[in-house]
Amino acid sequence: MPALRLIYHPGYDLSLGDHVFPSHKYRLIHARLLAEGFGFVEPAPATDADMLLVHDAEWIDKLREGTLTQRDILRLEIPYSYAMVDAFWLATGGTILAARNALQEGIGFNIGGGFHHAFANYGEGFCAINDVAVAIRRLQKDGLVRSALVVDCDVHHGNGTAAIFARDPDVATLSIHQLNNYPFEKPSSTIDIDLPDGTGDEEYLRRLHDACDMAAGYAPDIIFYVAGADPFHGDQLGGLRLTIEGLRRRDKLVVDFARTRSIPLAIVLAGGYAANVEDTVTIHCNTAKAAAL
């Protein structure tokens, strides 16, 4: 089965220590998929020029120079370190590479990324850089695509992505998320699916299927799939009730949506905060397996 080249770097670990965001999950995902026969390539970090296609120079300077204010750090909700900054540059490089692989091979997969709460001029919710937005702008800048669709299946609304592309008719954003959850201010995506607390597999999959059918009308040149593990019923930061099998079916739905329309698909992993980190690892590994089928 594993012919898909996965993108990973040991530097993806944000070195957060004892934090609800288990950034060591990337190492665990890599180890399990390596044992199952998957191959990996390492990305180069994104350049500052890449970052400036989306982010304000002042924000990039703050991250590079370590001059974040206390307000910046409180909003980001993760401790500042140079290792953390390097991890975001590497993850963004991985998402750019996944997008290029998708255009060449039909599908690309970054073990990291999915930092959808980052805005152009600040970060929040564990997200300092919006890697998907940077990758889209890089492809557009290079003349490789005109239009893109973001299918965001994290339990939390993709507020940063929605805000960045709010006035761009060439980028459609779809967010399916728990309504009564972070972030409390939710800028309008192109398509928003607001789910009530406790939504389970069947309602989630039905509504995602209908939303994807609607999004197909935008005829994107590439799709970015933000494959959060946090709709899982055992997630500490989520209130939906999806099972591991339901999340596997979700992955297959999105992969099939792209493949049946012959649209290149770039996948990033996003959030996952299960009480047992092995559940998060299993969900993310299943996403890779769905992509490799």
C-alpha cells in the first residue's frame, strides 16, 4: 500500500514540554508509519519571503527576533522559543512541498502543519504561522495554480484562514467545526458548517458530504485538506462525538472527493488532543493510510 511519500522533519516538535498540545505526536506518527512501510522526505524550511506572501513583516520580525509582547504570547498560548519558531518554518516548508507533490503526483501529505488560527499579523490558538495560506500564495506567486479550496475538518473553526482569504474570490474556504468551541469570534468562511455539541459520525459525514458537493462548484486547481484529529469523542479540547472509524470514513470521503474530480490534494494534519496520545496518533496515521489507498 505505501507508495505515497510523506513529509516529515524531526524539527516539527515545537518543544512545548508539558502542554495540552502534544507536539511530540509528530515523532510518534513518523515512527509508526515508518514501521508500516511508508517512505519519508524532509522539507526545507520556508523562507522569510514565503512568509511575507501572507504575514505582516512586523509579525515575522517579532517571531524571528523573539520580541513578542506578553499579549502576543498569551494569545498564542504556547511558550516562545527559537525551536518553536524553527518548527513553524519547517512545517510551512513541508506544506509547500506537499502542495507541489500534489500538483505533480495527485496527492501530497505533510505530517505537520494545519495551523489555521494564525492571522496575517498575529498568531493565536497554538498557531504562529498559517502554513496553508502561505503554501497557496506560494503556488499562486509561482503561477502553478490560480484557485484553491481549503477543506478544514478540525473541530475548531479555521478563523485565521477565513480571515486571510475573506476578500479573495480565487480561494474558497470550507470549515466544519463545533459551533460552541474556540474561537469564539468566527470570521465567515466561504462555507461554514456549525455543528452542535455531541454531533456523531453519521450527521457529521452527511453534512461534510453535502458541503463538499457545494464546494465542488468553485472548481479549484488544488484542494488543501486540514485533517484534525480533534473531532474524536475522546479529545480534551473538543465536544463532538466522532469515533476512530468515523474519522477514517471522513478521511476517505475527502480523499475520494478530490480523486473522483481529478483535483490535486495536499493534506496537513492539524489538531489532536486526546487524553491518550496514542488515539491521536492512530487517527493521524489512518489519514495517511486513506491517502495511500
